[in-house]
Amino acid sequence: MKLETQRLVLRPLQKTDLPRMIDYATKPEFYQYLPIENQTEETIRTFFKERMKDQKNGSATRHTYAVALKQTDHIIGTIRLEIINKEKRIADIGYAMDLSYQGKGLMSEAVHQIVQHAFSTLGISTIWASVLKINVKSWKLLERIGMQRSAASPLKSDLSEGGREDEYQYVLHCEGSR
């Protein structure tokens, strides 16, 4: 499935995206806020292979999109929407962007589009996001699109009641779904 915004196309990953992803995602400044100690060409190839497998198999729970510039189809990041509780219609989002494109409102545009798609097309009622407290740009993005900081966490299995102490939890409910 392909989604569009004014400046972006959110589309399935393509094999031709891999070299570009390796180029921007192996920089320490890129992965400093990700749960990865050292991102290498091999870890990116593994991530890419797993996401391509999800696409090929038509995963009903994990949706990863390439974030590409509409005019050039040049990949500048990825965004993930993962359904973490199908019965309660709860999803989690995550995103990462090439640092040279930050500060232009592009990821805000992409996240807003994914949230609207999740609520209107996929029937999701609640969306969660976790962000490191030191990743100020990311948690400000979540606040700009209307997400609220929460003391609770949707993932009790690997997070304590209030989440990890170095993270903020954000939540957004679909209007009329509470």
C-alpha cells in the first residue's frame, strides 16, 4: 500500500532502497537514539531483509514504509506501524530519518499520515510510541501531532509499569474510540 502527503510518498521498501539506507543509517548520529549499540552494513541488511520478508508475506501486524520524497522517490527514512494488540486495536509506531532531512517537518508529515491511516483504514483505536527522554526532537514531534505523554505503558512484558526510566511513553486515542 502506498500513502501520499504533500511532499512524501510512504511506500513499501524496494530493493533499490538498500544502498541509500546503508549510507545514512550507519552514521552514529543516526542510530544514537535507536536500541542498537553499533549499526553496521550487516545489521541494516538484516533489518531490510526482515522487513522485505514481512512485506512479501503480507504481515497483518507489522507495516514498515519507506519515507520517500515525492518528487524523486529518494528514500529519506522509514516509519513502522505495528499492531501490538489486535483485540483491543492497539498499535505502536516508530520512525527514523536521514539526519540531513531533519528539521523540515517531513517526519511530522509522515507520522501524521500513518496515524490517520491507522485510525481511518486499519481501525486502530490507540497508538503508542516510546522515545528516549534525551531525544527531544522526537518527543516534540509526537506532541506536535497530538500525542500525550503517559505514565502507563502498553508493553508490560519488557517494561516496568511506567516504562523504562530513560523513556517517555506517548499515546493517542482515535476520536470516539474510548
